[in-house]
Amino acid sequence: MHRQTRIRLALLLASLAAFAGLTGLRAGDAPKQTGSSAEAPLARPAASAAVKAKPLTPSIEKALAYLAGQQNQHGGWGQGGGWRNDLQGGGRIEGANVSDPPDVANTSAAALALLRAGNTPREGKYAGNLVRAAEFLCASIEKSDSKSLYVTDIRGTQVQGKIGPYVDTFLAAMVLAELKGHMPDEKSEKRLVAALNKTIGKIEDNQKADGTFAGNTAWASVFSQGLASKGLNRASQAGGEVKQQSLVRAENQAKDSFDPKSGTFMASKPPAAGGAGLGGAGAGLSELGGIKGSPGSGGIAGPAAGRAATTAPAAGPSDAGVPIYTAGNSVAALQESVNTNRLQEKKARDILAKPTSSKADKDKAEADLKRFAEVENTCEQATHAVVKRLQDQQFIQGFGSNGGEEFLSYMNISETLVVKGGKDWASWDKSMIDNLTRIQDKDGAWSGQHCITGKTFCTATALLVLMADRAPVPTVAKIKGGK
């Protein structure tokens, strides 16, 4: 059956389920059980944390309570204050009375934080919040068209303006993949899987051959590019319908963003000739040792670099001239590809070991194993290049002050290093705990000082950094990584 036909059929069944009264929970309510079907989620590969998770601290508990308290009555989260893009006259809309409707990106980020704390729509203190968040996300995706890369009709958010217009879609893929198999009943599970398949279909249908997406331009769109890779891989790891071609394209894009010979990271792959495709003033290309084309080499982009990236976005993903943005996204995307490949490695080896396998199947299996090894080698080199800079405060400070982009960069690095474990992970994790706890607001939230300033996204991503030791990693990836 064709993907779109399956999606339409699943969405029809989901809509009927919703009409019949799928759920009706308030924040904090326990999800309703509907019989034995609630105990039989769809199968998914085994996954667990890469290391022994630390207990939740009072700081984390306070932040989780803050997030839960900000959830909209319809199940979504707004950005939590701050400016919005003025879609009519350009520029920003600021002030105390700026509207803040719930949107998919902030809801996805908040839901991921609640999930990471050990909650699911079936159990935990915030189970009811997650059920309602899933309903909000599914409703938005169901309402979206079938062809574009959008899954929401909300526009002008900080997250869209700063890291990409399709960030809602990529974040939704991530959280739906992690929710898959954990919904409280069969009807809600089918509805979520249909929404996930539709979201993945949108990503795949709009993905270019080089792994990027047309129109994905923003101040630091390298983040949404990285989240797209995470979304595809997390969905595949959860047993979702993801084409191998899409995974390989995302994998190649991540590989192209790192040069093993020089140990440098690039937001966009340099054009074959002329060098015209990288945007202005270092907006598209950065190195761990400095920023090509930008003033100085201290590793922190000045205001001019940020404005150049806004007014003249690169042909490919842009990093606003901030090295940690590209480095974090590159290693995170590579690590996700490695995690996915390790799930597929056993199948390839089984094909080679099976006497009845055809020559074509064996040739493909050998090619896959060679590709897996190349990606893993690149990931190790890229991670090593990042580790070498973790004592460089200018590199760590990113743009120079904390914004949602910095918290997201720290999350990317944390979720990469935790798979490796060891002293590098332990040292980095301690430094993040010390820093983030120190700058936490009195109400339990985190705020941004530049670009993405909304408290929802900043709080959710800060929590994802602090709880990176709870991030799901396919069991086979964890075992191999530990060796």
C-alpha cells in the first residue's frame, strides 16, 4: 500500500477515535486504561540510557514543575514570553501584550523534557501532561496539508525565526518517535503512529539529494538541519517507517559538515567552484580554530556576523558564524546515524553468514557494513575534535551569552558524549550541571539573553542537557559504544 494511502487510512481511523472520546485529561491526571490493549504497545527495538542515570535533583524537579504549569489548556506550550517576528511589516513585535499561542516546536521541546525525566503517557507524575501534549501535536499534524514541510499554521515564533521555519516538523518527529509504543491505549497509539508517519513522509518528500531542505534559511538553520537528522534517525530507531535513502542523505550531510583532515566543521558544504554559496561575512562556514571571513578568531561571532546571517542566509545551513553551533549539530547528527546503523549491522552480517543469501543481497550487505564503518570513524574523529575544545571558554560561550541556541548546542554535545562515556563525558556533564544550576531563574525556569529568549524552549533544552544521561540509545549502540 502506498505511504499516502496508509497515512490517509490511519488518520481517518484516528479521527474516528478522537470523535469517540479518545482522552480527556487535565494536567497531572493519570491516563485512563482501557483494558489489555494498553499493555500491548507496538513493538520497537530495545533502547535504554547509555550510562547509569543520576537521580533527579531539586533543580530539575523545580524546572519540570514550572514547565508543567505553563501547559496550555489544549495541551500545548507557547514560547513563554519574549518577542515574535512581525510577519506583516517585518522586524519584531515586542512588549508585555505580545500574543503567545501554543506551537508545535515549543510543545515538542517541553514534552521531550518531561519524557526524559522518566514520565510517559502511561505512567509518572506528568503522564497526563504528556497525553495532552500528544493530542495537541497529533491535532496540529492532522490539520496540516500533505505536501509541504509545515505541520503547523502558527508562524513568527522565535524558534522558527532563529533556527528554521520547519523546526516544528523536525522536533515533532523526534518527540513522536520517543512517544511511540508508550501511549495509554490502542486508539491513541494508532493516532500517534499515523501522525509520526505523516511527519516523516513530509520530511522525506521535501528532503533534497544532499540531505538539506529548500527554504530552510534562518539565522542559525544548522540547528534545524541537525534536528531533521535526529528526527529521521529516532523514528527509525523506534521502528517507524523511514526510507533508507532518507537516512543515508542525512548521514552524508552530517559527514560533509566535518573535514577529518583539518578537524574543522562547516555549516554548509563548500560549492564546487567560486565559493559563492556560503552567504556573507562568515555566515555559513566556521572552524573550531576560528571563523573564516569573520573579524578575529576568538570563536564568538560578533553582532555583525549575526546580522549578516539574517540578511544574507547561506545557500545551505547557516551557523551565524558561531563554531559551537555547527560542531554540536555535526557530532550529534553523526552519532544518531551511528546509533541507527548499529541496529542495522546485525542484519547485514546475518545476510553475509547465510548460505542461501543472493549475491546481490551479499553485495549490498558488504557495502552497508563499509558505509557503517566509515560513518563511525568520522563520528569518532569529529567527537575528538569537539572534545579538544571543551576547555576553551570562548568556544563554549557560543554567541557570548546564553540563548536557546547555546542550550541546544550543549544538548547536542551531551547526547553525543554520553554514548562514549568515560572521563570526557563525566567532566563535561559536571561542568554543565554546575553552570546551568548557577544560572537557573528563581521560578525554576531558564531564560535566554539573545535570539531564542522564550522560557519554554530555554527551560526544556536546559533540562535535556541536565538529563542527557537518560537519553534513549539503542541497546546495541550502547553496548558497542561501551566497549
